Amino acid sequence: MPNSIDHSGNDAPAILIFDSGVGGLTVFREVIAARPDARFVYVADDAGFPYGNQPPDALIERIVRVMGEAIAEHRPDLIVIACNTASTLALAELRKRYTVPFVGTVPAIKPACAQSKSKRIAVLGTKATVSLEYTRALIREFASGCDVVLVGSRSLASIAEHELSGMPVADADIAAEIAPCFVDTDGRKTDTVVLACTHYPLLTDRFRKLAPWPVDWIDPAPAIARRVADLLHERPAAAARTPPRIVFTSGRVPPAPLKAALARFGFSP
Ligand code: DGL
């Protein structure tokens, strides 16, 4: 991987954003809005995508290895694991192995239950995230008095990757993936859906259009950005903005539509 965070004569904090693909861009856009002075490198482990359908042990090993290489290469001051699957699975191990501070992304079950009026919510994530004990513990701890349906999607993250790469996906395919979130029993309908995969906020407009009834879609990215800002404390005065860089572990050159999408997030071609 090329060295993407320029440390020469620059005191601005270096932030590494990590995801299995382009999903973490939904977190990156909030973090850069909160800390536009920081130097960013976004590492997409697309060589390992999709994380959500893989066996946990091999995936933990992979994430720890890729992160170790990224830390050695980019020497970040802070790392955002902008991936629910990686965070729920490997955050504890990463914190054990590396001293750099990590901010994780975990399903926003607590705020969703707090704001739900019908007290019926859905958690839409990868198969891995919804089946992990970490997620079930969040439900036990924060969802009392609220009915939670866990919906594991095998293909939504890939659908989001396709859409961003200029390969549109049919409405019916997306509608089928979100349908199990919508429960209407005992006179109570789902009114809140937790987007527990960072790829999914890339599809929120489609979700809104295809939902059988309106619900609130909870994206944890603004809360993650606030956490990053808290950890970095004071913003240095008048720091120059360094353009963000993106690295794909596959080494691929993004196709033109993806390049255009990345440019909209602030990455230069
Ligand atoms: N974006 C990731 C997440 O938040 C996972 C997508 C995947 O690699 O399956 O869970």
C-alpha cells in the first residue's frame, strides 16, 4: 500500500478510516465534516469483501493483519473502524493488539429503542453482524420494552457496491432484502430501522421509496463523528486541509463511475 498520510511538517491529526469496501464512506463524510483539518486515509479491504458472509475466525485474523499493515504504513493517530461487521467481530482483539485509539461502529440499538414510539424496531445488517453475540448483548442491555427483529442481509452490501460503481440494481431486489424489517402485529408496526452496515446509508433513498410504510432509518455516522471529535479534543487553529486519499487492498484502479462517486466524497482522481 502506498503511504497515504503525509506527516511532513503537519500537526493536523492523521485519521485512518477502514471498511471492507466503500460503505465506510458514509462514516468518512461525517468525520471529515467534523474535522476538516485532519489528514485522512481511507483503507478499503476490497480484496476481502464481503466480510458479512465469512467465517468469524478467519475474518478476525484477516482484519488484525490488514490493520497491522495499515498502521505500519500510514501511522495514524486514530482509526475509525467504519464497518459494523469488523467492529462487532474484531474491535476487542484490535484494541488488545495495537495501541492506537480505535473508534468502532456498532448497531445503534440504544437510540433506536429510545426514539421508537411503537416500540418495535428492526436491525438491518450483514448475516455476520446480526448473528454475533455482541449484537445480541446490545439488545439484552438496551432494548428492554422494545421488540427487535434482526434482519441479516446476504446481498445489500454488494448491491451498494454495485450502485456506487454505476451498476444499478432493480427495485425488486432491494425491496426483497428490506421486507423482513417491516412487522405489523398486535397493532404495532415497525417504526425504526437501524442501518447496522455502513454500506446501507448509501441506499437510504431507495429504502425510503421501497418501504411499505414510512420509518426512521438510523445511521450511526453522525454519532461516530462526534466521538472522533471528542477524542481529538481541540481543533488546531488554521490548519491547512490535506486532500483525503483512498487505498484499495486489491490494488485495483476504480472504474470511471466509482471514480466519479469518490470525487463526490472529496477524493481526487
Ligand atoms: N460495511 C460493512 C458493515 O458495516 C460490511 C459489508 C461486508 O463486507 O459484508 O458491516
